[in-house]
Amino acid sequence: MLRIHADGSTDSSRHGMATLYPSYRRGWTDDIYARSLRAARFVQRASVAATGAADNGLAGRSDLTGFNWANVPAILVETGFMSNPAERRRLQSSPYQWRLARGFTAGVSAFIPAR
């Protein structure tokens, strides 16, 4: 499962892309943890390459119901900061959205054979 979001911050200079994945929790995410982390790595790498966005890395999260209740690998891509005016304009532009889509497609395609 690929969830697509945009981030925000009180610091309008923050920018870049990050991919979240479920933290390991026995009984909750232990069945999807490793595959989710692998998917996050592929999608983050491909999306950063496709867009040129700053790489804010990967982050494990234990507080997202979309992860804790998932039965399939699950990641959430924070595509950029809507609170950063320049990044918001990019995120709202069709050419940048297509670059994001190509990055997501490349990352997911790389993940699927590796399963």
C-alpha cells in the first residue's frame, strides 16, 4: 500500500521528501515490517532521483493506523512541505506531479520482483 501525503511545518524553510514505514511491533506489524522497509527504501530512492527533491530519509512510525492494521506492505511518502511556498508551488504543478508518479512507479516496480 502506497500512501501519498504532503508534509507541513511551522518552519517554512523545511523542504524535501521522506518515506514512512511501520515500526516493528510484535503482533501488529511483524508480518509486514521487513517488506515495508524494503519498499520504503526503493520508493524513496526512486522518487528522490525522479524529482531532485532533498532526501529526508526514512522514518519508522508506530502511531499510524494505516500501518498498524495493514496486512500488506505499507508505506507513506511525504512528498514535500506545503508550508514551504516554493515547494508548495512545485507540488501543485502538473510536471512535478508526473515526476513524482514516475518515481513512485519506478520504486514500486523495483520492489515487486524483490518480494
